Amino acid sequence: MKITDIKVIVASPGRNFVTVKVVTDEGLYGIGDATVNGREKAVVAYLQDHVAPCLIGRDPGRIEDIWQYLYKGAYWRRGPITMAAIAGIDMALWDIKAKAAIMPLYQLLGGRSRERVMVYKHVGGLDIAEVVDGVQALREQGLDAIRAQVSIPGLPPIYGTGPSTDQAAGGMVQALPTEEVWATHKYLPLVPKLFEALRDNVGWDVHLLHDVHHRLTPIEAARLGKDLEPFRLFWLEDAIPAELQDGFRIIRQHTTQPLAVGEIFNTVWDCQQLISEQLIDYIRVTSVHAGGVTGLKKIFDFASIYHVRSACHGPMDVSPVAMGCNIHVDVAIPNFGIQEYSGYTEATHDMFPCAWSYERGYLQPGEAPGHGVDIDEAVAEKYPYAPAYLPVARLEDGTLTSW
Ligand SMILES: [Mg+2]
């Protein structure tokens, strides 16, 4: 079998998606996700100009060799654009191999290690009462794990806390980045009150999660972790930026609060210290941003040695293709933790017919050969690329800050 064509399809059925289609001379083709939210066209150019010409005529079955060829062969290693381009190709190659074997992808990864994949969904609200109502509503829909975020009184809603984050049509995403306001001293005393109210109202039989969006310093995160200990959170996510992996040691010294990080990591090298020193409990890498199925497996296998569990990033801009790959990995690996799942717009589902399914808080990979996700190119043509960016954040005095 030989690769004869590599198409890159950009479409925006609510969010922009960059989708790779690898075509072979035997009629089989594979689909991959290469979306980097807000930087989509950089990956398109990388794939079209620098990757596709090198792969025409190659054997699509040599997945590891092609992964190494694109990773080592570029000389410029790692980074979100490179690794998303590699991911798009890698997912498509696994799709082709599993279709050729007439097996669902998880069978090639060693078969099932569990019967179903637990997900968490998000609830945001302008005040604590609104969040409590939202969490109760998701409990009634069968969710066993829920992420809760609340706006800070006196400040405008920030990303992840407004009620519209998970809504169709892009939520808070704008054509140019909006600017939000952040105040740590107003946030820190508020969060324990949120989780106290949640435990009082929804009890202890549900996993509650919270995302800090990289907004704290290590000692501030340590304080928050201690204050949240009585409410037994499943995890505290992205407490600090992780370029400086040592920072997590300070948090760890002060609190037993489980920690999660890694949704913007691209390789095992971005979390090598965090994992080998057991400074985190969940690693949040996702197939599209961490080198595809091959990249994800390398990271999760490494993490399994150190008691670190998987928790793939899964917002709306991780396309149904990457979500499908995540679910196949989730169901196969021994150290699965949880899968983030925001759901998709109806237009997104129309564009990506898929074999995986969601029901009452749990996902199934489906039994279709391959990863089970296709792209309807006629539908994609109806939704042209629309420039969109995530917001940026500033302190009350105007200083640009992390989020
Ligand atoms: Mg997050």
C-alpha cells in the first residue's frame, strides 16, 4: 500500500477544525485532526508545504517510522504546530491500519481494559447558586464527574465561568481576542465557598473538579489546595503554568489535593519531571496536541510507571476525530483516569459522522473498523474558516497575566 494524496480540509461548523485525509492506492483512506485553536492556518501551511510532499509514495503501515521521520527529521522538534501536524498524519495512519485489519483501533492497542470511559462535563455560573443548579442538572443527566467554575463578584465573567462556555456557536470565542480581568485575591476565598455549597447540595457521591487555568503562583496554588482539602475534589487543574515544572513541588509540599496539568503539552518531554517525580496525579495531554495516538501512548505508558493517570483534554476545539482517537486509547490503557467531554454542535456532528457514542456520562469507542470517525467533505464546504481567538487576561491595573 502507498500514500497517493494528503488533503488538508479547514472548516468551521461552530469552531474551526483542521482535518487531514490520507489517501492510499488501495482505496483505503484515514482521517486525522490537526487543529490548534487560534493558530489553525499555521498547521495547514506546515502540513501542505512541509509534510505532505515528503509522504507521497510511502507505505502508510510504517506508522512509528513516519512519526520518527517527521519528529526527528524536521530537526526542529516539539512545539504545538509541529506536533499537531504529526498528530493529524498519525491518526490517519492508525485509521488506515485498523481499517485494513477490519478492527476497531482499540483492538490494535491491546484490546479493552474497561467496559466504558467516564467523562466529566463543565458547569459555569455567574454566582454559586447558578453553579449548584447547573451541577444538579448534570447529575440528573447521569454525570458522575463535573467541573465547576464560578465568576468573581464585581468582575465581568471570565473564560470558563460564564454560562455560555459550552454552548454552540463558539461560546466566548471572538474574531479578535477579547480582554478579561483577573484578581487572584478575590478568587482565592471564593472557590472553597463554591465547593462547600456543592457538597452541601449534591453530596459526596459525585466527582467534583476545578480548573484554575494557570492563573496562580505555586504558593497561591498551595493555599488553594489546602483550603479545598475538606471538599475532596477529584482534581485541581492547571493550578500554575507548567513551563517551570519545579513549581509543582511547592504545591505538593503543602497539600494532598490531587493535581492535573498538561492540556497544552506536546510531548513526554514537557512532563517528564512532573511524572517521574510524581508531582502530579493526572496528565491531560490529548491526541491532537501530543503527536497523535503514537505520541499519546508513549506519554501514558511512561506515566503508568509513576502512578499518574490519563485525563485527555476534550473541549469543543478538539475535533470528533481526536475525540475518537482519545476514546480508543482511553478504553485500552491500564492507567485511564477520566476523559473531558464538552459535546459538539449539531453542525459538527453532521460534518464528522462517527462510530463513538456518548450516553449518561460515559463514552464508547464503537466497533467500526479504524477509529470510526469520517469527514463529510460536502458538509465541510458549507462552513468556511472563520478567524477566531481565545481571550487574553489582564490584572485590574492592566498587566497581562496567564489564564
Ligand atoms: Mg483546562
